[in-house]
Amino acid sequence: MSNTIDDQFPETSEPEIEFEYQLDPAKPLVLLLGWVDHEGIVSSLKASGRQYKKKLLDSLPKNWESTVGLFTQFKVTAVVGKIPAHVLSLVQDERYSDICERLFSAIGAIPNQIFVFEDILEGEQKDKFREQYSPYPAKEVMETAIAFLRDHGVHIVPYTTRAEVTVLAEAFLDDVDKNLIFRMYVPTGRLWAAEADRFLQLFQDYLTRVERLEVRLDQNRTEHGVVYEFHGHPPAGQSNLESDFQEFSRIMALFEADPDAAAKLLAGKGTNAHEIARLVTKYSKEAKRLQLDIRHEAEAKSVSIRQRLESEFLDLDPTSEEWEQMKALVRGAIPHRPPISGDVVALGSAAALVASGTVQITYNVRPQFIGTVNGVIAEEINGNQHFEPEHHQLIELIARHGSDRSKELETAVYEIADKGVEKIGRLRAKQKLTTFLVEFGKKTGDIAFGVLQTYIEKQLGL
């Protein structure tokens, strides 16, 4: 092996894509990193009139330097790339340390999608033939490099085929063009689905009136659910609306419990006194109405569940003790006064309550009752779509370990289960969940994620 970087990467190692006309610094630029210039991606860029530039990272530090220079010469609006295993070793190479920090900080600051072969994320080169002529770096080197990229805001997407890269990259660039900044799925007929719709409408109103953001809310409806998409520009320094959504959840609870404190919070955002008075009146009224409707819906579901259980168990003659314990199980699954928040109203909480509550509580009830009770509760809470046990396991796993990506990952779980969602949307959901499960498996050493990965692939017919 050569001892110098220059011997490793000759000057001719980076053929460039030539744009059909001179790049214009006044126009936005899409940066393509690595061999990601597939025909479909380039055709999509050309068809929309977007200018682009290709750069290779399997190259000298001075080429990385010229890549960083693009971020000052142009307004780079998106980065799409493909990073092979060897480039991960360069990320850890001390000769690249300074430029590496600057390059990936610049990439992480704007919308980006960087594809990494699924074997690399799993830390195992499964193709033994390929291993003979193109060995991966040590597992520890790759894992450290990937952690570095993620810490710098690089969005890593696993892939197994070239076609996946093309389809997902085109969809990503389309989302960038449409300024997609937040999306959420709510199952039709699910407990609090109507309240979720109103909550999201209020969230959009809050973003425009209080945060002064230009945000549009679109809805895509299928037989089984609604995908809500927020388009616009997030606050400075943010790439999405996750933190704003959590803040609005807290504010809505405050509007119901302490309108004066809510008014002070709005004043801190620069809202004028007249507008504050109007907003406090509006949101306080909406918060109280939401809380009332949430409680009424919970009570109605509890009655429906109890009546169904009475019919189911009429001939089995449960004891009075068994009846009381089954009622407690129902009450535990459906809280009658949940807080007004996105965590409860908007997504996933109903399934998570069933999945976690029924597993953790032990009742002295005949075994033949337990399955029926859980089944009735799940049907009443989850609406018109039947979910397999793996679905609930994923929801519970994400609730516990999804951190600030919980909403995004929960949406992905629902999308892969809904055959009415566009194929590209379901493929994108698969990649998000695969990344989460691989990382979860590495951290915990839990091999159970393989079962969940199989479920995800089965949902897509793979």
C-alpha cells in the first residue's frame, strides 16, 4: 500500500459531472457526494431546472477543502450522497480531521440524505466474495465514524440496492423543494383521532400567529389513516418542528390550567398586548373544549368496552372479583383525564397504553379472559385497522427509546402498516425503522430487533 495520500488518490480520481451551463452563484445548488449521480436523480434535477455539482469524498483532503468551498460560493439547499466503507476510514484519519469537522458541520446544517450500505451499519460484510477484494475497515472504525457523522447532523439512510437510492433520493429532493418540515400519521377511527385533527389545526394556527412562520398544513387521507404534512420554513437553527410541537403541547396544557401564565409566555415571544388577549381567549376556550371532548371520548370507549365484555363473558359467569379486575384493566388502558398534549392526542399513545399496560399488570383472572379483554380494548382504541403484535412492540420500543425522533418513527410504523400510503412513503418509513432497530440492537445487544425487521419487510412484501 502507498505511504502517501497523493499515491492513494491520484489527481484523476475525481471525474466531475459537468452541468449543461455555467453554475450561477445566485441560484440554489444541490450537492451530490460520491457515486450517487444515478440517471433518475440527475434526470429529476434537470427536469426541475435545479443546478447541481458532484464531488467525491474518496479523494485527497484538498478536494474535501474545495467541497467545503461550495458552501460559501453557493446557497447549497440540499446534499445527497453515498458513502462507502473506505470513506468512513478517512473520517477517522487524523490527516482529514480539520477539514472533516468543517465539511460535515456544513452538511449537517442543511437538509441532507447520506446513503450507507446496510451491511456497514450492521457492522458485518456479508458478501464474502466482495470482502476478498474490498475489505471493510475495522468495525470500531466504522462505528466511530458513523457516530461522528450523526453528531454533526448527517442523516444516514441504509440501502441495499441502487434502485432504493434512486427512489429515496428523488423523494427527498422533492420534499426539499416543497419545504416539508414535519409529518405525522393518525389512524382513522382511533381513540382521539378527531381531537388529534383539531390539535394539529391549532398547532398550524399557533405557528403562523405566534411564531410568525409561513407554514402550510396538508392532509393525505387513506382508508386507514391521515398523513399530516407541514410545509414551510422552520425557525432559524432548526431543521424541523419537533421541538415546536412539544412546546405547543405544553402551552395548550397551560392555556387550560393557567391562562395568565400562558399570557406571560406569549408576551415573551414578542406578541403585542391586544393580540395576546385575543389569543388567550381563543386558545383557552379551545383547550377546555379539547379536554372535555377527550374525557367524553374516553368515557364512551370505556362504556363500549364494558358492554362488549359483558356480552362476551355472559355464559362464562365471571366472579365479582374478576369483573372488578377487568374493569381496572380497562381503566388503566384508557385514562379519563389525560393531559392535553401531542403525546396523548396526536399519535401512538393509545396503542402504547395497550401494549405496555396489559403486559405489566398481573391479574387473578382466568386465562381465557385475558386474551379477549386485550383484544376488545385494542379494537376499540385502534380503530378500523388490525395491527399485528409486532406493530405494538415497535410502538412501545420507540416510546421508550426513540428520544426526540419518537414522532417521526411512530409515523413510520403506521405508514408501513397502511397499504394505502404511497409506495415511496412506505419505503422511506422502512429505512427509518431499519436504522433505528440496527442502532438499538447495537446498543443493547438485543437480537429481538431481527424479528421486528422481518415484520417490517413483510409489510412491504419483501
